[in-house]
Amino acid sequence: MESDKFSRKNFLKLGAIATGGIAALNSIPFVLNAQDGPVCGETVTLLSSDGKLVHVDKKSLKLASMLRAEETNALKIRARKGIEGRKWVAVIDLARCKHAMACQKSCNKNHYIPGDRQWLNVYEMQDSKETAPYWMPKTCFHCDRPPCVAVCPVDATFKREDGIVLIDNERCIGCRFCMAACPYSTRVFNWGEPEYHKELDGVVYDPEQGLPRKKGTVEKCDFCPDMLREGKLPHCAEACPNGVYFFGDLNEDTVTNGSETFRFSQLIKDRAGYRYMEEIGTEPNVYYLPPVNRLVPFDETDKHLDETDNMHHH
Amino acid sequence: MNTITSINELTKDLQPRKFGLRGQLWTTLLVLIVLNGFVSYYFQLKNGLSVTDMSNYVSWGIYISNFVFFVAISLVGSLISAILKLSNAKWSIPLTRIAEIIAVANIMFAGLIIIVDMGRPDRILNLFMYGRIQSPIVWDVLVVMTYLAISILLLYIPLLPDLALLRDKMKDIPKWQHQLYKILSLGWTGTEAQYKILHKSVNGLAIVIIPVALGIHTVTSWLFASTLRGGWNSTNFGPYFVAGAFVVGAAAVISLMYIARRYYKLERYLNEDIFDKMGKLLVMLSLVYTYFTINEYLTPAFKMMEGERSLIQDLFIGGFAPMFWGVQIFGVIIPVFVMLFRKGRKPLPLFIVANMVIVGAWFKRYLIVIPTLFHPYLPAIKQNGVPSAIHYFPTWHEWSITIASLAGSMLIITILFRYLPFISMWEIAEEQHIELDPIIPAVEKSKN
């Protein structure tokens, strides 16, 4: 269940934070029982200054908000650093894509994406009248020369060591310059108040998930760093029934779609991999394999999903 | 102007006057429009930018195009009080204050409307806490604030002798108003030393403001030109914006000087000759601007590169064509044609075409900002074989906030007109060699 997943995650995070945040906690006077009022029954596990684990009711905890800030800060520092020693790369095999849209569906579900935006899109492409049409799934390209990062006035969107371009939604001022600067229409905006999700109640904001959403800020595909940290593939790759998405580490020169693993350089060489719109110089970290010898012929009318599925995850 | 003989006569002509019924109605109307804008902004704060028609494709709308308009119109301060002044064009002396008032009022609203566009205005301090100097937005913030500061100084410093005149000459005014003039005139007595400092600082500021003025509009153009999008990806944008800005600013001065002349019966100061010269100036500026317009569109239209083609077609013959050609015909071609004739440069016809230029300029900013966003590189997503439509038409909230911002800048101009002499009295006196001395109270004079 989603709620289980989140509370477990929260607990683990708190444990990890405890070591980092302990210095700060020590300086905060621990007056837990001084507070009256009803308890909420939900407990938080903390490492106290003398090294003991204590269970504290959230509502009785005067420090709750300070702890949350502490936790968010630690998550933000982690989110800016990236995953050490990695250089993430994706390869999308256009020959295998048959517009099943399972990628988008899974992406929407796992990121709680509302109906007015998509982090991942599958475009119907036809370069000219006489050339063959094909489906082109598009994530964020996590460019090495990201135009979005270059224009951000407050360093709210940033490029990490491991190649991922992320957003700190608690710093973003909502000027949308990055949306104008991105040539791939990748970035989307929280125009209004974010949709309510019970599962996200009490979840501490983490830039690596972009959740909970923040009104008036920009968001986009993040390569699922939370999944990568756990050694898993991003949701789109996990969900794709045709093995279109390969993810991997450039340093290891390896990419996998879960069932097949390739040397990245060999795969690009053998299959004539390329990057979209190379001429604009953004140096994407997403490569495409051309749509030759396709799994199934291109069929525009071949709808695997109805329109609502296309739009919503509900 | 030759008939003015004494400073008393000059002060009597030019001192601020109480509004009549028309003035009061006008002010009330502006206040109501501004209040309405506040109501709309309240709802925008509450519900987010979802009250606008902006979307993930058209992510900038009329707030941004209106911002560009404000920046553009404010550039006239530097044109009249710096460029014309330094080139010794004496005829423009009665216009310097009008130009500076326009500059200050509009650059202020440029700053405000950009906050209105922000998704998180509550985080505005992040610009100073986490500002990245690499971002053109930070350049724009810096240069706009610098321009505002210099413009306020260029308005205020030459006001000192006039404020002192009002302090000493205006008797039948409320006490607070007298007090205001007294405080604001900073104890100005009109000594030779004071005038020397005044001239020196105004000349210095006039020199400094030219590069800053070119800066505000060039940097504003870079907000677009620094992106990779078709239509914005242009090396022509900096000078194009500056040229267009001078056009709309000069038109705004003409419009305002016509109103001042009619309402205050200032035919002696704002005579037909000044209108004639401003008309000629506007023709020249419009032709320079037209040159840049041709330069901006001809070469991409000749090449029709992918990425520009669909935009150019949309502007020339597509959905934006009526607005595009409307702006060229009613905002440039007809005004220039009218102003080529001496009769066209008479006050009334000039006033009319100047207002056409201003309206055209507003829509021109719309055409710079919005159509490009209709033409992303990647095709629109298809739903069941039908491309999802990229749309934008400003909502009521956007219109009411935008109109309120325009009314707000007019309200500031109106208030300044009500309490300040909008023609620099001492500069006219200096020009006409009228003795300024009698204004200095005897006591203070003996102190010096």
C-alpha cells in the first residue's frame, strides 16, 4: 500500500537524518512532556542526545516542525549532491515502442501527476511527408548543458554530479524562465493548488521525488533518483512491456531495461544511436535508437489505451 | 514663449492646480480600476496562476508582454532628458519633466507586474538570497532597479528649485501641501553654488542613464533572445527592442503633452512648434524601428528554416496575422504617413496618431511574447489522432490586473501632475533669461 510505503520511507529517512541532524538536535532543549493537549497517536522515532531511541507523539512534539525542516534540509543537501560516482544515461529504443503508454501510466501513478500535465510523453513523429512515422517517448533529457539551469535566477533547478537535473520546489519562485528556455517542452507548472492525496499527508518534501507538490512551482521528469538509489529502474522502464527504456551508468558503460543488459557504447555503435536535436548543443543524456526493423508496424489508430487513460492516472 | 516676462507670471502659469470635475472623475475612475485589479490579484494569490489562461505550452502571457511594454515606455526618460539634453536641443526643455514622470511611473509598474507574474511572489527575497548572476533575470532585476533609482534622481533633483518656488509662491494651499514642498525642497535657496551642483549632478546623471537605459531594454530582450526558441532566438532583439521603446515612449510624451496643453491651457509653453518637432522625431524613430522590423522578419522569412517557419506563417498569414498586420498598419504605417505632413504634426492629429502608436506598441509586445510559445519544436501531443490544441486567450483576471497596472501608472502620472509643476519652471526661466532671484526670501538670501 502506498501509505505504508511512505511511512516506512519516512522512518528510514529519519534514521538517516538522525546522524546528520543530531548536532542540531542537541542544541534544542528537549521538553517533550511540557506540552499539553491531545495526542494524535502517530509517533516519530528519534535519536535523543544521549544516544537512545525515543518514540514521541507527533502532536506533543514541540519540535515537530523544526525536525521537519531539519529533515527537509538534509534531503535537499542529498538531492543537490546526487548519487556519488554515477553518471546516469538513458537509451530509448524507438524500434520497440508501440505506443502502449504503460510508461506514462506508471509515471503518472507513482509521481501522483494530475491530469493537466505529463512528465513523460510519447510523440507521434514524422520528420517529413515521405518519411516513416514513429512513436517517440520523451523524458527529460537531463542535458549536460541544460538551458533551464542556465537561466534559473535562484538556483532552484540544478545539475547534479550524477548528471540528473532536479528542481527544489521550495526554492523555485515560479518565474517559468526555465520553461521558456527548455527547447523540448519538458517542464510543467503547478498552476493551482496541488491535488490532495491522502498518501502524501505528512510526507516530508524531498526534491528527489518532487513530492508533496508545491503550488506555483515548476516540475518535470526527474529520472526517479529515489528508485536509482535503491538500485531499481525508473518507473517508465519498469512498466514498459516492450523493453523500450534502458537506463544505466556511463561510468560503468552499461545500460539495462531490466531483462537485457548492454554495453552502452557498443549498443550506440551497433544500433546507430543518436540524440534528439543535436544541433542546438544542449548535450542530452538520453539517446535514441532509430526506429528500424520494428517490433510492430506503426499504427496510429492502434490505441492501447483510451483517452482518459492517456490523460489521467485515476 | 517670448511673452513671459517675470517669474511670477511663470509660476502662476505652471504651478499645480486643483482638479476640476473632469480631473476628479478621471482620478476616481483610475482608482476604481486599480482597486478592481487588486481584487483580481487577491484571487490569483489565493488560487494560483490557474486563474490565468497560461498553460504548460504558453507559459508566459500578457503579464510578461505588459512588462515589456512598461520597460519600453519608460525608456523615453533617457531619450528626452539625456540624449536630447546632452545634444543641446533646447526645444525639448519643457518636455523633460513629463518624460521623467513617464519613466518613473512605468518602470515602477514594470517591477510590480513582474511580481504579479511570479508563481511564488512570497519567495521574492530568494532573488537576493540565492541570486545567480548567470541568469538574465538577475541582470534584469539589477538594471531595472538601477534605472528606477537614476530616473527618480533625474526627476527629483531638477525639481528642487521648482519645489522651493512652490514653497515660497503658493499661498492658498493646504498646510500639508506647503509642508510637503518645504520638506522636499531640502532648504533650497537658489544660490549660485547650489545651481552649480544641480547642473553638474543632472549632467552626470544624464550621461550615466544612457547606458543603463540601453541596458534595461537590451537585457529585457535577452530574456527571450537567450532561449533557443524560434522567433526569440535572434541577435537583432536588443537593438530592435530599444528602437521600439523609443517609439512608444516618444508617443507617450506627445499624448501627455497634448493633454497638459489642453487641460492647463499651456499653448505658450507647449506650442505647435514643439508638437511639430516631436512629430518629426517620432517619424524618425518609427523609420529606424521599421528598419529593425524588416531586419527581424525578412531573413528568417526568406530562409523559412524549420523551427521558424510555422511561426512566420502564423504571423504573416495565420491566426496571428490580423494582429500582426494591424500593428504594422495602424501602429506604424498610418501614423508615419500622417506625420509626414505638416498638418499631421499639429497637436490634435499628432495626439491621435501617437495614441495609435501606443496601442500598436502594446499589441506588438503581445506578438513578441505569445506566438513563439505556440510553436514548440516538438509537435503537440495527439489524443486519438487529433493534436491537442495550444491555446491562449487572457482571462478576465489577466485583463483586469493588466488594465489595473496600466491605470496604476496613469494614476501615478496623474498624482504627480496634480502636485508638481510638470514643466520645469526654473529651466524655462533660465532659458528665457528671467531673473530667478526674487523668489529667494530676503532672510535666507542674506545668510549666503
